[in-house]
Amino acid sequence: MLADVLEQLVHGLTLGSMYAMVAAGLALMLGVARLINFAHGEFFMLGAYAFWYGYRELGLPYPLAGVLAVALMVVWGVVYQRTVIRAILPRSWHVQLIATLATSIVLTNLAIIVFGTQPKEVPTALSSTILDVGGFRLVWQRLLVLAGALAIFWGLHRFVSRTRAGRAMRAMSQNREACAVVGVDVQHVAMITFALSAALAAAAATLVSPLFNIFPDMGTGLTLKAFAAVVTGGFGYVNGAIAASFLIGITEALAGSYLSYAYKDAFAFIIMIGVLLWRPQGLFGRRLGI
Amino acid sequence: MRVLVRVAVAGVAVAAPWIVAAIAPGQQRYIVHVLIFTALFAALALSYDLIVGHVGALSLAHPAFFGVGAYTAAIASTRGGWPFLADVAGAVALAGLVAALAGIPLFRLTEHAFAVGTLGFALVAWIVATNWVDVTRGPLCITGIPKPVTTLPAWYWLALTALGLVLLLYRGMTTFRLGRAMHAVRDNEPLAAAAGIDPLRYRMLAFVVGGALAGGVGALYAHYLSVFCPEEMTVALTVNMLVIVFLGGVGTLRGVLVGAVLFTALPEILRLAPTWRLVIYGLLLLVIVIRSPEGLSGLVRGRAR
């Protein structure tokens, strides 16, 4: 019984890591650019297919395929900023929402056309070996996900707090107009933010894809859950979004196994609506800043 | 002159099955089928525009109300043996009730959060429709929903009547004092509130009426196809609504009608697989939203009308 609960807890932490890496990107974009990227789950999906291509089609070793996926998604982040975001950044939030939603529809359906609806599997050596400690069974890949996620959050924190680009991002999250006045190139900072968020999504995809299948419409549900985390954690506040992601992941794993598996995808939204009713600014909500 | 044009358009709309029969007798069934869809989608888009275009609340919850209406009608008629008009009335009432209950927490959210919250609500509705097998039969769909009329032209006139009713209600709500109050809430909420117009009341009104009408259209849709599946109430329906409303012109009756005609005619002309169709709709939506500020800025700044 205890081993069972522990196992679900680890599942929850893995799910939480995945949501957190996606939600952190969303929160960065929302915090810095004041923009909700409805296509962010599709970034994860594209990253997963890039990883699959490197790992299965080109036969690269696992870490190298991951690096390739991250690199490709950084390029995609820049392209996306140059084509779509540049045009909608100064516009109203209705325009931004509809434009990014439209991008998500285009990407999902292009993926169906290019890769087909048949799910792709990417098992690795770690995802097929099991650690057994007195009845408590654990797939090694899950440990890698947790370790990888922690390393990534540490790196993200260093980047945002220590580098010049990170300072520019924080400045822009506090006051975009003032940044523009003192000569910060707002579009350039937005580009770095989008490239960084896309890299986070690709890293998440590389870490968790061996545990789940890759399919074209995996992004939509993920965008919404990551949003639920962003909203629950406090709009555009990265650490809040990460904490809320783990809350959602663990709730989903426990509730999915002890309450109802069929409704497991609904819990994220129930948590979100509950939190919003109680605290409309989110659990850790502040007014400004990432 | 404008009255003459309107009478002419209405006349052509009513006589459409005969016109089609005269021009293309071999294709009549197919063309009338497309026309029925056009009328239903136009009615649904008008109900959506009441919320998006007139009180400026970018709701993404419409598929949920459409689905509630469709399932109410489907279940009441197949298991309860309700007559057609009674189950449609039930669908309208229940969808309106669901919209009212959902609106209470959702309208505590603003802007992005409202959009995300409504999208989450639509997703939960879809998950429930897929998994509550005892009631909805889940992915097996509800089949054998009785058809109140059998011939295609009769269906067309039924759909057109529904569209006419929605259109009258839409006109009634968006003109006169009520319409001006809704537009005030959309264009400048603090100013409206300062002038004694309660923003929440008008938003709720548009949300509930829009949701109830969507439920009614859902009921007709289920009766027409005689099958209803959970897939009919996914995000794809929201995308369709956004394309229709923003393609034609948000917040304008003529714009939404033109959008519905273009939207239902376009795929028939393009003759594409659904996947490609969605790619094209997505690109179209992207280009419209970025390149033609008319549609959307009208929503924010408001046009003198």
C-alpha cells in the first residue's frame, strides 16, 4: 500500500516536472512579453518530434538527440518571434490570443500531415530498466526526468538572475515602456524569451518522451494544463508556475489512481477554478515580475 | 433601398431550395445539405458574437453549451420520447442554466484568465461527455435521434426559421438601449460602470442568452444528423466560430452572416481533407487577425454605430 502510494507520488513528480518545464516557458512569455502563447504545447510536440527524428531516424545517441531537439527548437523560437510575435506584440490581447491559437491549430494539423496520427515510441535504455527497492518499483527514466528538471530550473534561475539577457527580461517584465525609453530592444528581448521557452519545452520533451508516446495533438491538453499551472501559481510568476505544476502533477497522479482515471485530465482545471475563486491573483500571485 | 435589398436577400434565402432545383437538379440534395449547415452555423455564430462581439468577453466555452443542448435533445427524444419542440425548449433552457452557473465563477476572471477559464470549462465538458458513458454513451455516440421533418427542403426551412429567430433576438439585443449598454461595457468598462451600467449584469445576460441559443442550435444539429458524438464539442468548434466571426467582422450582423456563408462554402469549393482544411483555417485566421485590424480593433475601441 505504502509502496503503491510512493509509486504514484513519483509518477506525480514526473508529471509535475513535465508540466513545470512547459509552464515555466509560458510564465516567462507571459511575464516578459505580456502575451499568452496558446501554441506552447505545440512547441513541446515539435520538440518531441525533433527528438524522435534525431534518436530514431538519425540513430543519434540519447543525449545528442536531446541537444539536437533543443537546438532546433531554439531556431523555431526565433522564427516564431520573427514571423508571428513581432506582428502581434504591440496589439490587444484578443489579437494575441487568437493569433497564437491559430498557430497551434496550424502546427497540430501540419504534424498530422507530416508524421501521421500513429503514435511514435522512443524507448531508451533507462525507460526499460526498473529499480526495485523492496517492492517499490521505479523506472530509471523517471529519476532522470526529476534530476534533469531540477538541473534545468537551477540553470533557468541562474540565467534570469545573473546574465545580461536575464536582467533585460526582468526589466521588461516590470515595465515595457520604460525599457523601450532607456533603449532596451523590446523585440530582441522577446526573441530571447521565446527561444528560451522553446528550449525548455524541447528539453522537457526529450526527458519525458521515452515514458509516453509522441502524437500530433499532444500539445493542446498540455497547453491548457500548463496554463492552469500558470494561472494557479500567479500570472506570469515563474516560480509560482513551477510550484503549481507539481501540485497539479501530484494531484493528477493520486486522484487518477485512487479517485477516477477517466477524469484525471479534469483535475488541473478543477484546481485552477477553485484557486481562482479563493484567490483571483493565484496562489503566489503578485502584480508584476517574473 | 436598403429595405428592398433586405427583402430580396430574405426572398432568395426562403426560395433557395427551388432555385437550386431549377439551376442544378442533379446536385440539389448536396447543395441543400450545405445550405442547412450554413444556416445552422450562421445561427451558432450569431449566438457566439453576442458574447464576443457585443460585450467583449472572449469566451472559448461555446462548444460546451452547444454540446449540452445537443445531448439534452438527443437524450430527451431517444430515451424520454419527448416531442421535438419540447426537447429543443429543454435544450435551450438547460444550456442557458449551465451558462449561468458557469458564468458566476468565470466572470470573476478578466481578459486572459477569462479566456483560459472558459477554455478549461469547455475541455472539462468534453471530458465529461466522453467519459459519462451511462448518460452520453461516450465515444459510441447517441444514435437514432428522431428527425421531426424528413425531406431536405423542409429541414432547410426549419433551419432557416431557427436562424430567423436567432437573428431577431440578436437584433433586438444589440440595438436599442440594451445594445448601447452592452457596447458601453465592451468599449469602456470603467466609464460604463461610472454611468450606472453594471458590467457584470450585461456580460452575464449576453453569456446566458448566447449559451442558451447555442444549446438550441446544438439540439437542431443533433436532430438533423440524428447522431451526436463527443467529438462535435471539441476546440475545433471554437476555431470554426472564431474564423466565422473574425472572417466576416466581429460585432456586426452582416459580417457574421457573410463569414458563415464563406466558411461553409469555402471547404466545398476547396474540397480538402479535414486536416488540410484546419491548416488553411488556421493560417487564414492568423493572417486576418494580424493584417486586418478592422475586425478586432472594432472589438476593443468600438465603432460608431
